[in-house]
Amino acid sequence: MFKIARDNDIKYVLGGHNVVTEGVLPYHWTYDKKDYVNIRAIHKQFGTKKLVSFPFLDLKMKKFIRNSGVEFINYLNWLPYVKSEVKEKLQKELGWKDYGGKHYESVWTRFYQGYILPVKFKVDKRKAHLSALICSGQITRQEALEEM
């Protein structure tokens, strides 16, 4: 993404993270899925082809990003973000249908967030996501408990 941006004189890459819905996530509940050490270990155990062009986010790539002149911006942190209003607007203007949970947009993410994390690792990210909404005044504690 950063290479494409640099090669096309694009100054900004937009990200979708925002503190309003994701700002209360305990450090030990996250894992850097861009960790090239982890990806290489998985490939060594299960891979069958050589990783020639896989875009690792290693020190070399981090240096490239830092020197690329491209800035990463989580633009949702720079405007009022009210989750219920955003969902309503997406439904009305784009015909979007709610898929029932944060990061339930695919079978894999629904399985990972809804089963693997809470059952295998005792990490229920709903607690963190709902806590962020409580902290931002978008829902009450009671509403969060009811959703749990």
C-alpha cells in the first residue's frame, strides 16, 4: 500500500481505527498480525512454496514507510464518530446490512472474534469494544451488559 502510494505521489493512506469504538483494548488482548517472525514460523511449518514476494512488515519495510513521505491517518479520530449514527447512515444511503457484531464481516473474522478468542484464549473483545462506547458516552453500562 505504501509502495503504491509513493509510486503514485499519494501523500496519505487512510486507516479505519478509531478510539471511540476501539480505544479500550488491553495490550495483552492484541497481537500484531503483521509480525513477520510469526508469519515465517507458520510458513515454515505449513507452507509448501517459497515466500518470494510476501510483504513482510519487518525493519526494512518500516524504514521504507518512514522514509516514503506517505503519512498514515486514522481519519475517524478527527471527526465526531457516533457508531449508531454511522450504522444508520450506511443502511439508509448504501443499503448496508448489519452483520451482527464488530468484525463479523466475514466467516473467518466472526469465527475468530466470536469463538477462537473467547473460547481458546479467554479474550472477549466485546467487553473492550462496549467499554469504549461507554467511555465515549454512546451507550450506558446497562446497555452494554444487555448486549453481552
